Amino acid sequence: MYYKNKVIWITGASSGTGEALVYELAEKDADIIISARREDELKRVKNNCKNPDNIFILPLDLEKHEELPEKAKTVIDKYKRIDILFNNGGVSQRSLAENTDINVDKRLMNINYFGTVILTKAVLPQMIKQKSGHIIVMTSLTGKFGTPLRSAYAASKHALHGFFDSLRAEIYKYNISVTLICAGFIRTRIAINALTENGEKQNADDPKTKAGMSPKYFAKKTLKAVAKKKEEFIIGGKEKYGVYIKRFFPNLFSKIIRKANVR
């Protein structure tokens, strides 16, 4: 019942985990705004939903920071409120730090960190006004520990943890919740679309990504965690235990991650 009649905005909704979240939420009688860069893919997702009339398409690009406040205004003007924001959009990386052009590092931060923060800040005044709301941020296990070939990606996800942990403490008095979702390998196109050292797409999948959990399984588990208003939700296969190994046995973790085949 947590999602019934709620106004829910999902970024990165045209594929992968975002698409799976849309399908699950469409079963729960919610008004859903779906956003991503590719409008044609958003139309496909909408048409696949149980109640397409409850789906509003709002294309956006998290890298175009100047447009994000206006996108939030569009949603607020239409629905008069925003109950839940799923910050799901983002891009990954597959390259060694020493070889990665600094503009690639900047782009990952601009999309994953600044895009997410700017959109959240655009939504926040309305949530404060209505004295309720829930902000969900997809951070990945790399928001908890870094791995080879993901230096800029891990940095952007670590930054999200710092920002939203601080924000959670600040907005608790307004009855606004913040949930960080730390996921491991999921069978999506995240590896295929990951940026390489020169900013081009990798255009190849990773074995562990291909063997990961299904987006549908991820979506179901995530929505249960969000409904319970968990502050942080860790989900994945055996890779999730890296969080605990790093916390309690940091030297052992360092040895393991140096030898890990993380591609």
C-alpha cells in the first residue's frame, strides 16, 4: 500500500533497473513520471505497462544541468506534488585511472553526482512544502568500496553517499526519507554502455554482469526495502560481502580486490 496513489518520478526509466521499477510500480496504482534521454524507449516502456494512462513521459538528460529545474517544475505543475523520487539514471566506467582522460572523470561526476544532486534540489522545496517525501538513490556497491577499472564511477557513487547521508539528517524534520540502494551485478546494459578511457562506450558485456540478478528481482526487493524506509539497502550476490570484509578486515579486502577479475 506504500505506493498506492503516490506521485513517483523515476529517472533512467528507459531500460534496465529503471524499466523494471516502472513495471513493478505500474501494478500498484501510482501516478508515474518516467524520464531518460531516449523518448522512443520511454514510449515503449509506457506501452508495456498495465496502466499506461497513469504514465507521464518526461525526457531529460542528467548532463544538461540547466534544464533540470524546469523539468521538476513541469512535474509539480502537473501533479501539484512529488511523493517519491527514484534517482536511477547514470553511467558506468571500464578503464584504468592512469589511462582515463580527465574529461571522462568529469563527465561521470556530471551525470552520476551533479545531475542527481541538481534534480534532487529542484524537487526538495516541494517536498519540504508538503512536509513529506521519499528520495531514493541508486549508488551501487562501488559506493561502498572501489574496484579496479571503476575509479571515476566509484568516486561519483561515494560522493552520492556523502551528500545524501548529510541531506537525510537535514530533512528528517520535514518527514522526508532518504534511501541509498547499493546493488551488485544486475543483468542490464550498464557494462555495454560504460565509458572507456577516451569516453567511448565499451560496447561489450562483462561476464559477472551477465550472470547477475535479474532487473525484475532487483526491482521487487528494492521496492520492499523502500516501503520499509530503510536508510541503506545492500543487494547482490557474493559480491555484497565485500562491504563487510572491507569494514572488518580491510587488509584482507585489499588483497582480494587487487586480484579480483572485476571486468
